Amino acid sequence: MGSLPMSVTLNLNLTPKPLWIAGQELETSSRVSEWATSLSGKKDITYSSIGASKEGKNMGLLSIGKVDSKNMIMIISRQHPPEVTGYLAMKAFVETLASDSKLAKKFRKNFGVFVVPLMNPDGFDNGHWRHNLGGVDLNRDWENFNQPETSAVRDFMVAKEKETKGKFYFGIDFHSTWDDIYYTIDAEHKGNMPGLVPDWLDAVKLDLSGYDPNIKPSATLLPTAVSKNYFYVAHGAEALVFEIGDNTPRDFIKEKGEVSANKLMELMLARLK
């Protein structure tokens, strides 16, 4: 019959106060903004806007580290509104990059990190499943750029490359699904830092005891359509979509985000030499 239950019974304690029932944590647009704003209190982190959504909502941008560096990475999350576990992994990942560890401080001196934590604020606030207010799945709009959300990220990346005369070396898009899956670009394609993603996933596996990453590489790059293909084709960034299981234990999501960020920083710093 598959993995879905035939029925579910909820026992509720009803009171005059409102009762919220949700399948996942309610990481609302206001909570995302509060989290990003709290990080921006550090001297090398700012929170600004990368553009406006279809409905005119602000699309927040975290800029971390040396923002005029020629060495850049791009991080996005929540193209699909209900995919909360991907967002939770992104939070742990970004918090590690922004931490006070010796490794993170060194990384921020050498790299500019740019994060759009909520790509689809309209979809979330209006209760959509996958689409934005324009009725479009944003992770199918990285070829034609018909929507302002994807266009904002594209325009920003193009402008940063022109401004810094630099490169995006890594791009990651956090999502959620049934299981943890890494959708990568096949190793036959060589970007700005060849072999980074396979070496990174090997390092993560070694550091997480008993963890065997489910890696699904693809050699098909055109049409770009999805974010990872655009990051690679247009910018040469070593890129992937990281799907986190809906039922992945929250403590493991946090651990994996932290380990993944630390291993990425180690590898990217080593390859700058």
C-alpha cells in the first residue's frame, strides 16, 4: 500500500484559544526574517534585499564574509513552500559558516557567501504547495526566468561577477522530499572547482558514522530549468540540490548541516592555495 497510512487519529485538548495543527514546523516568513536579522548582528554579515516577489514581498539576502571577494558561493532555500526540513538544514549550514570558529573566520576572509533563505515568500504566505503567486514552480523557471524571484537571483549573480571580476565556485539549493537525496551534476562536467562536490560528499560520509549518502548525479544540463543546472551552466559553479527527508530526525538535520558546512570550508580553502 506504500508508505502512507490509511488513516490517522488525533487526540486534541480543545480550549477557547486558537489551536494550530501542522505537518511540519511553521517556519513563517516573519520567522525567517527574524532568524536572518539575528545573524546580521555580526560585523561581517548583513541582511538586505535581493528583490521583490510577485506579490511585492521583500526577498531577503544574507551577505556573509568578504562580499567583494572574487571567490563566491550561492545558497538558496524554500523554492517550494512546505519543504521545511531543507530549510532547517540550510539554517544549520549557514549558522556554521557564520560561526566564531577559527575555520569559519578564515573562510569568511576569503569568500563571499550569499544566501536567499526564502525564495518563495508568496507561496508560503498564501498556502501554496509548490508554486509562487504566478502559479509557477520556481524550480522549473531557471531557463526562461518568467518570475521575479528567479530573475532577482540571476541578476544578482551576474552583477556580482561583473562587480568583483570573480567566480561562483559553489551553489546549493535546499529542498525536502521522502528521503535524504543529493541531486548532483555528473563528474564528467568540470566547473570552477572540479571534483569539489564528490570530494565534499565523501568527506561528509566519513565524518558521520554510519551515514551513506544517496547521491543521484545527472549529466543532463539543458534546459537549465532547475537551479543547480543554471548555477553550473551560467556561472561554472559546482552545484547540487540537497533534499532532506521530511521525517529525518531534527538533531541529525542540524548535525549534518554543521558537518557539511565545515567540510565544505576545509575543502574550498585548501583548493584556493
